Amino acid sequence: RDQPVIAYALMYELHLISIDLVSPSLRHLGDLMTSEIEKCREAGATLFGRLCADKARHYARFEDIYDSWLRRFVDSSAQVRAHMVKVGLKVATTCGDQILAQQLRTKATERL
């Protein structure tokens, strides 16, 4: 049960060292965010949000995964949507990109 938490923490730490170490694993995050399991979607969206909060411009280039992350704002689960509001607003305040920040603020209020 703790293994995914450790794996996500490791992935985040690797991202802090070099984003090139994490980029090959991003496809897995995209798969998590489209899982039928609510907790998987939430975990994938949380980790991708943490990565974006630090280096938004880099991760936004992975359009399929970034779009999948944005779709979590209108997820079928109210819990995932509420979590995305928290994550999205944090990214918006820390990313340093005004266009991205505005996009996230808009998404955060879309389906509340």
C-alpha cells in the first residue's frame, strides 16, 4: 500500500534533480489519470500537478498528458474535482506563467 506513495515521492525527487529523468515515466501518469479507479486518477493528477507547480512550461509540452490532467477538473468524481481545485490553484499561484495560471483558475471554477 505504501509502494505507490514511495514511487510518487521518488518520481518527484528525481524531477527536482533533472526533469529528463522523469519525462520517460510521464506516460504512466497519463494512464493513471484515465483509470477507472478514482484513487488512481486522484494520485496521478496530484503528482502531475506537483510537477507542473515547479516546471509548468516543461510539462505543458506533453500535450496528451497535460490535457488528461486538465480533464480531471471535470472528472466524474466530485472528490477528484475538488482535489483538482486545490492542486490547480496551487499550480496557478506557483508556476510563474500568467497564461497558464489564468487557464487553471478558469478550469478550477468550471464545474463546481
